[in-house]
Amino acid sequence: MDFELTADQREIQSLARAFADAEIAPHAAAWDRDHRFPDELYPRLAELGLMGTCVPINPRIGSDEQKERFVPPLARGEHIGAFALTEAGSGSDAGALRTTAARDRDGWVLNGSKQWITNGSRAGTFVLFARTDPATAGARGVSCFVLDAEHVRVSREEEKLGLNSSTTSDLVLEDARVDADRLLHEEGRGFRVAMVTLDGGRIGIAAQALGIAQAAFDVASAYAQEREQFGRRIGDFQAIQWKLADMATEIDAARLLTYRAAWLKQQGRPHTAEGAKAKLFASEMARRQTAEAIQILGGYGYTKEFPVERYYRDAKITEIYEGTNEIQRLVIARAILGRQAREEPAPQGVHS
């Protein structure tokens, strides 16, 4: 594995950083305070090609016609997507979902509800999971569908600890009728779609946690070089030096775990356990080290004058969504122990 970014990757990184510095960072605190979703960013991100960096999508999933119909509008920033798996009674046990899809002539009628759906009130396209075989319990009776915004109703907007610029919604489906071509993958095998998505999504959450921790470290290290107490920079005191050393070490470790998982996925190799390890370590690291950043800033860290309190609030969710860290430990344990562990009931983490 080559740890150096390619020229194309460095160009994408530079482009994304320049956009974030100019268009996101100056407004992030206000958006967080006002709970504002920055809709206007998405067309501009699409113009730069940043909404299509994951295209082409996994050829294991979806027909050519479905890809041609649904993917380009997402890549062009015309629509935002949402992944609708979680329900009030099925979080980590996603196989217990109760939303139903019943055959109706040449299509399907869906009824039920979803909870904690990221982008739920802003999305134009939903990948949504429903039970098509009510007689089959667990994952085997679940299928996956592609729905439009008109098929769902937003019943509630969630108030959250962090990520206040991101919408998290409860959804209701009331006799939502869709054509047969909205079935994604095979009937009764929707859980395969969910698990493939989660395997890759956990790498994304690891990267999110890593970015939050890196931002907190950057603020804390700069502050340590400027703030003076007892006639010296606080960075000259061993207590602060050790905190920064631990932060830097754990951030590097999380970065390497994330890069390894992403590299395996890019190579088309198995990455379930590696993605779980990256997500587990990076998210817990982010929660610890954003707290340490607040400690380094002292009283200032606890105020909204500096962004580290926001980083701390935002970090916590990375231990929960795309599968709680308790679920990540189960995934990792099953990879270690093999068949015996896999024969036990297998709760699955979810993305909200």
C-alpha cells in the first residue's frame, strides 16, 4: 500500500480544502447556531465535480437503467440522497424493520415509518428498505426500493446535540405506490444492499471523525503556541505537550486505519472488518481528543468564541450512526472468531 496520494487525489484534496475554507468555514458557526441547512452549497459542489466522486457506483447493485436514471441528478447536485433503514423499533437490529411493501398489479404499495433519516427533509431520492415477505422474519424478507420525495412525508425534525446544519427527520409512508422498476436489486435481498452500503459508509464516518479531530487539534496546537500563563506559552508546559502528543499520535493511527479500509474498498477486496475497525477507533478517538482540545483552551474552549465546543458536540454522533460502536465490536469479533460467531444472531448497525 502506497501512503502517498496520487496527483489526482491531491488535486481533489486541494479543491475541496479551498472550497471549504472559502465557502463553509466562515459560516459554519452561524449555520450551527441557526440550525440552517446550506442548500445553496450543493449545486456549487456539483459544478466542481465533488458530488460525483463516488461514481461509478458499485456494479453489484442496480440495473443499468436505474443507474442512468437516478445517479446523474445526484452527481449534478439536482437532488440530495437519503438512506432510509432505521425505524423506531429497529436500530441496531435493522432486520426487525416493520415498514411493508405489498405487490399491487405492476408495482408496490409501501406503508410504514422511518426514524432519524439524515437529509430526510431535503432529499429528492431515497434508498428505502421495506419488508416484502411478511411471513419471513429477519433480514431475508426485506427488499430495497428507490423512492422520490413525493412518496414520503416528513413527520418530525429531530433536535440534536450536534450536526445542527444537517437535517435528521422522521418519515411516514402512507399507501405510497411505486412502479415495479423501483425495486433495487432482487426481491428479498435488500439487506445485501444495506450491508454493502454500511461497509463503505463506515469508512466515510471514520473519515468524518478524523476530520473533526484534526480540526480540533489544529485549533488546540495554535492556541498552545499563543496563549501565555506564568510568563510562558502554555505549549512550553509538559502537561500541554503530552496532550498534543497523544492527540497527534491517535489522529495518525486513525488516519492509517481509515486509509487502509478505503484502499481495500477501492481495490475491490473485502473490507467489512477493516471499515469497522477504522470507524470504531476514529470515532472514539475524535470524542476523546475534541474533549482534550477543550481542556487545552480552558474556559475559552467551553465557549462558542472558539469552534472546539462544536467539534466536541459533532464528534459524538460518529460513535452512534452507521452502526453503534458496540455493533462495530461485534463485526470485528465475528471476523476474528469465524464461523462460530457468525452462527449467532447477527444484529446489524444502521445509518440514519
